[in-house]
Amino acid sequence: MKILILGSGAREHALAHTFHRQGHIVYCLPGNSGIQKIAETIQDVNENNFEKVCKIAKDLSIDLTIAASEKFLANGIADVFKINKLRFFGPDRKAAIIESSKAWAKNFMQEESIPTARFVISSNIKDAKKQLLKIFKEGLGVVIKPDGLTAGKGVMVCDTISEANLAIDLIMKDKYFSDSGNKIVIEERLIGEEVSLMAFCDGEKAYMMLPVQDHKRLYDGSKGPNTGGMGAYTPVPFLDEHILKMIQEKIFDKTMKGLIKNNIEYVGVLYAGLIVSGRSIYVLEYNCRFGDPEAQAVLPLIKSDLYSIMKECSDRNFSGNIKWHDRASCCVVMASKGYPGAYQTGFEISGLDDLSENTYIFHAGTKRSYGSPYMTAGGRVLTVCALGDDLETSRQKVYEQIRKIQFKGAHYRKDIANNKALKLCPS
């Protein structure tokens, strides 16, 4: 079948890789220099011109289109494809509000009795600082989030009232996140283990994928600023069958029922960022698409035909049958020095061709002229992924692969799947 993927990151590369290894013909708009090795990339087209994108899909006789980035979905690309009678996998604009407005999502969770942190919502600075006092707890602090989209970098964890007031000023006064910060959500800070669960949705039910633990902080030991993600792994040893059943029933089932009650037909990937505290589970946030780097960790393990899953979901008749390889996966992001702040690009990357078995490199911030070496061209440059019979094996393999790759200023965490998961593995 012919698949069109919209986007240009490592998540899109992982999707392209999955469709390619399963025998499909893949196109990517605009794609990146790594994707070019396995798919035809479509350049010099405004990806935000949805009518033009639809025309390309028609001209290429595309069987299914997927937009992996939230910006396409929040802007209504699924609606445009539906009008043009083209198959698209992903929520429409109405459904994408579950990610595009954190305030809407928090109110929705409260209305549907979906467990989440206590919160307040505010749209002006004076009120926000007043409301802050209702949530702040000494020793725990608060989490402050802009209401709108922030490419996964909008979460601000504040340990003191002073830090929280500075965060409010940064978002609402200084417009650090532009108009996404016109309204903010202030939440109590929950203590526990963060995990990510993604599910395929067919408008009625949500079918969970493998659980993942992502590492958001820049430095080892989960220190430093939040990023778009520095690495991820699966399986997650502390999530037993009982907890996974609770997540299905108390989170995904209730979410889908609530969306239907709100006349929202949700088709696509639904991502739930969770915190597990003992035997209790809370939703931190929803996303309306695959996570990054969660997708890079999970997709190499899918055994079922991904196109068939997405087609059946899009046609509202998914069987719910998903098969996975019984292996562990660990992926690590290699970033430019200075990320997530200012960084330099244009440095040559070496060591990309010396790949070990069951090891993959997904490109994000790279570029390449014909016949020239790959160069850095972004903050998160590469995601390196390895599969193994267990977490320890996959972790060792991924770091062995990373040591072969070099570029000036390369930064990566050295504790992915180590500081949490392996300590919890049964001996």
C-alpha cells in the first residue's frame, strides 16, 4: 500500500521505517535526510497548505495519510482530508482539543472523574498568582503549563512560590510560548513514576500499545530543564498486569466514553502521560498523536501490520488485535550542545553506517547534500534505538552504537533505562 507521512522528525522516521519493513511504499512530506534512504520525500511544498497536501495524496493514489505532529491535527488537516474523501489516520480538529487546550483537557478529566492532579486555570497574571496559593504545597510545589501547544516543552516544575511567580511572568507577561500562554493551568505536583501509554483508537474504543517510560530532563539523574525527550524504553518493569488493567479501564475506557458523550469521535493515536504512585494512577496530560521519543522505542517492536491497524481504525472497524515482538527496546536521543536552548548546527556526523544487528538510527535534526556527509541541523539530532532480549541487553547495545557516532558538541544522557527501570527488574 502507499502511505504518506507528514512531518520531518525522528518519530516520522520511525513510522517510515515500520511501514517500509512491512513492505509498503512510503512517501514523506517533507521528510528528512535519513528518511530519504527508505522513502520518497516531497520537498518544496508548503506542508501547511492542506488542500495542496490533499492534491498530492490524490495524485500519488495514496491509500492512507498520517500526520505525526500535533500542529497538523490541531489545525484541522483530518477535516480537510475527510472533505476530500481521502483516508486519514488521526483526530479531527474538534478531537485534537484534547492536546491543543490543556485547560479543556483538565476540565474534561474532572467532569469524567478521570484521576488527575488538583488544578486551577487562569487567564491573567494577577489572578494566576492569587490562584497559585490554593494549589501550592510546601515541599511539593506546583506544575505550571501554558494552555496551548508548546512542542512538548511547556511544563514548568516549581518548588517555591517565587519560582512559580517567575514562571507565570515568563509565560503570561514575557510571552515565552507566544499565544499558547494566554491561559495557564496550575497543578499540584504529584510524586511518583512517570510513564507513557499510547493507544490506537477507532472512535469507540482505545487499544493500548506497549507502555513506555520517557526521560524528559536534559541531564543524568533527571536533572536540568525539560526537553522534548532524551530517551525512552519498554517494557516498564513496575507496571504489572493489574496496573495496566487499571489504566485501560480507569483512563482509556473512561476517556473514550467521555469523548463520545461530548459528541467527539476520536480516531487516531491517543497518548496519556501518567504518573504512577503506589497503586494509584493519575493523568498528567493527553496528546493526540504518537509521542517522541516513545514512538521510536515502541514501533520497532510491532509485529502486526501497521497500515492494517490504521486503516481499520480509520474505517471504524478495528478488530483490536495487535501483536508485538517479545523483546525490550531502548532508545537514546543525541542532541546538539545547548539544546533545549540556543545551539549551533552544521557539524559533520560520523559513524552512522556501522550499525549492529537490531539497532536503528532515526534522524531528526540532520541534513545532507548529495554525496556529502550528514551534518547536524537541529536540537535533537538523532534517536538511536536497540532491541534486545531484555532491558539490560538493549541498553548495552544502544550505548555501544552511540559510541560509534560522533559530532561536535554531541550531548546525550547516559542513564536511560538504568536509573529507574533496571533497579526495579526482578533478580
